Amino acid sequence: MKNKFKLWRLVVVIAIIGFVVVGCDDGGNGSGSEENGNGGNGSGSEENGNGGDGSGMTWTAIPPENHASFSARQIGRITYGGDRFVAVGSPGIVAYSDDGIMWTRGISAVNRVSYDIVYGDGRFVVVGGIVVVGGNGLMMRSDDGITWTVGTSSALPGDITSVGYGGGRFVAGINARMAYSDDGITWTAIPAGSEGSTFPAPGGLVSQWIRSIAYGGGKFVAGNEQGRMAYSDDGITWTAIPAGEGGSTFTNRISRITYGDGRFVAGGSEGRMAWSDDGITWNAISAGSGGSTFTSSQYIFEIAYGGGRFVAGGSEGRMAWSDDGITWNAISAGNGGSIFTSSQYISSIVYGDGKFVAVDGEGRMAYSLWE
């Protein structure tokens, strides 16, 4: 009888252990809890913004000593080309890196802010603020990202705020005006009107700064301060994209337009995003679950593409990623996520050498391996 009792006790204990083990395994199906959003299915919680399918992105801070020769706080834009990362900013800062992690300050002969940089046809081209009061905007070029030649062009009077490259041609934009160059050295002004730039002339306090020029699918697409867009097959003759349904979905500043995997993606003020497969017909990306993770009080300053993925960055240190440019997933802060804080904005993100590299307004730099 004693042995029988022991046997029954053993059966009961085994049953209890089995129940506990099964219960623990059940938690691994990724359902997670609504409180902490740690579900492996990527549903996350609205509170901490851990959206996604669980693949997410892991970011690593770049130590300040890796860019000790300059202050990353001065960096406004980064690009990649010719197996090299190049960063530019203010005042006259240029820096380069072969891996995006260890940086060296370059030599610039001008003490002016640089607004944008592009790489094309074996050459880096930088554009920026006026070199002398009332004069033409800054233009710098370099074939290696280390040694730079400084110049200006009468084709672009005033601050030059954007530059793009595609189809063997550079295109730059200022306040409602544009110019093109086939070598990044000699520039020709694009006249306003039906056969040239379609951006209206600035009037009163309304500026028309062209903030982004992208190239893809055989055409240029440009966006400006007032949410206006235009496209061109050659960078010279432009066609306005009407506002409203099927056209530009922006009512205010378009900060960045990017092309990747057959799709244009744009972002700007009020957390707005949109996508287009031809650069002409645009579709707004709604905010909330499965759409834009940025709120109406935030700016989107940058969108980069590489390795089959789009990555966006904006105000309050917010970042997000998307594999199609339409459905977006917030990159949570901490624990391998975004290292950027809510007190700053992300000024630039670029992809190269199997990684994304980002910088914010506080001088923090970080990278995320992605191939």
C-alpha cells in the first residue's frame, strides 16, 4: 500500500511539472503582453512603439573618440560612394570614413554651411550657403572625398539647398530655381516656366526652397518647402505634380525623397509620408498601425534605402523601418534599438558597406548592420 501511495504521488508530480512546462512553452508563440509589447509576432504595444515583425534593427553607438577630429554635432548630411562615407556640415566641415565607424576630418577651404551632398559618376558634389553676402551658393567637389575644390556658380545665386544625381546628370535646387551639370563643375540655370522649373517664385514670407531631389526609374523627382513636387526625365524640362488626390499629398515641407526597389518614398513635416511607383502618382501613408509611425507634431528629416530596406529618421529621435516603403515599424529606444534621445532630431541616414549610418543634432552617431 505504501508503494502504491508513493507511485501515485510521483504521477501527480510529473503531471504538474508537465503542465508548467507546457504553459511556459505556450508563451513563446510571440503573443507577448499588451503591457510591455514584447510579443515575438511584432505586434508590440502602442505605448513603447515596438512595432514590426520581430526582425527589427539593432543599432550600435559610435564612440565620440571615433570622430574626435570633428564634432558630429556639426554634421548635417552623410552620403556613400566610391567605397567611402563622406559627411558634411557647418561650418565648412567635411569628414570621411571607409567603414562608417572610424572617421577622419577632411580639408575644406571655406567656412560655410553645407546643406546637401551627392555622389555620382565618380565624384562627390556638395552644395551649401552663400560664400559672400549677396553672392552665389557654395559648391564643392571631390573625386575621393578627402581633397576638395571650392567654387560657386552664377547659375545658382543664393543658398543652394539640395542636389541630386542620375542618368549622368547632377541637378541642384535653391529658392524656386534649379540648375544642372553633366560633370558637377560647369552649371547651367534651368529657366522658370513650362519648359523649365515649375516651382513658383517666392513671394512675401512664402519661401519655395527645393529641399530634396531624387532619381530613380529614369526620372528626377523634386520636392519643396511648400509641399510642391515636380518630375523630369532629363533634369532640365520639368512637369509640376498637382496637389490633391493622385498628386502630391503634402501641404507643407517635403524634407526628403528617396528611391529604392522601384519605389519613391517621401517624408516631411507633420509626420507625413507618401509613396509612388512612378514618381508622378502619389499615395499618402496613413498614420497608425501598419502606416507611418510618426505623429503630426513631428518632422521626418531623412529617409534612406539599402539592403532591401527603407529607414526613416525625424524629430524627437524617432526612427522607423520598412521593407516596402508603405508599412512602417517603429524602432524602439534602448536595448539594441535606437540610441537617439527624444530631445534631438536625426539629421541624416545613409546606407553603404552593408550598414546604415545615422547622425543626430546632438552629435551622436550610430550604425546598424544590414545586408
